Amino acid sequence: MWILVFFDLPTESRKDIKAYALFRKSLIKDGFTMYQESVYVRNCGSMENCNVHVKRVTAMLPQKGSVSIMCITDKQFGDIKVFYGAKEQPPQAPGQQLELF
């Protein structure tokens, strides 16, 4: 499972910029990586784990701006077509999953 967080936050005042930076740093601290500007992704081992991180993201939402969260499967993430200019690139590889016995 993958969580995708899309956001469009205002950066008009110093307070807005601080809220944007805090939200972005909180995503990174929770294990998200930047996929594109204002799009962060995180690999999760299960839907339950996905729900935990969705709750964490909703708990850190800034007062202003738009934030969207989407959970997709590994297959759906692997089917994403990525282009840099006119040249297609392979999608980001899934993260490693820790196994406990």
C-alpha cells in the first residue's frame, strides 16, 4: 500500500510559510518522501498501517490550504507512468518491509 499526500498551502505571510515548513517537516519525520513538489508518498505494509499514517497526517493539518490523501496498492503505484520531458522513467521502487517472526 502507498499513501500519497497532495497539498497546496499558502505562502503569502511568514506565518503561512512557517505552517508550510512545519507540515512538510512533519511528513518527512513520519517517513514520507517527496515524489514531486507538494506531493509526498509513503510505503505501508498493510491497509491498517496506511490508516495509522492517514490519522497522523490529518492530526498535523495546517489551518489554511488544501490537503488530499489517497491510499493505493503497490500494483497501482507501479502502473504510474512517469515522464521527465518526453522520456519515460520507471516509477520509484517500493520500500523494504520489515518482517517479524
